[in-house]
Amino acid sequence: MKTVHLPADYALVLQQIEENGEDDFVNLSESLRIERSRMSHIIESLQHKGLIRISRAAHGSWIRLSSRGRRLAQTLWPESGPQVAFGI
């Protein structure tokens, strides 16, 4: 796998999207307390790297991880992957 270099705030955005499944731009910016101009730059860069997909809708843009983004998230945060419950 090709090495992907991500600044901490980029990784934080990826983690938030991964946890929520998808998110809209405004909510993502507000929940992470990242200025909208900075968030626009981060989102554009993550899309350019092929880590996210953006769906435009009447009520804004929805952002979700691409398959490559999901693989990277599994590498960065393996504990967030599918969980197996064991009964006692």
C-alpha cells in the first residue's frame, strides 16, 4: 500500500466521518471546531487523495469514506472495525 501522509487535523476529519458513517460539511466543521475555510481545504485534499466521496444533495454535501479511506481508517484505528461480541 502506498504511504499516505496526513496532518493530525486531516486524520481527525477522517476519524469523525468513519465514526458517523457519513457527515455533512457544516456539521463536520462545527463538531470538530475547524473553520469552514480550513475544512474546505481538508475536504478537497482528502478527496484528491481518494479517501472520501462527496454526494451533493438539496440540503448540502454529504461526505463519506471511499473504499480506500475505509481501508486507511482500519489501519489507523483497528479498534473501530467490526466488533465481535462474546457471550459469557
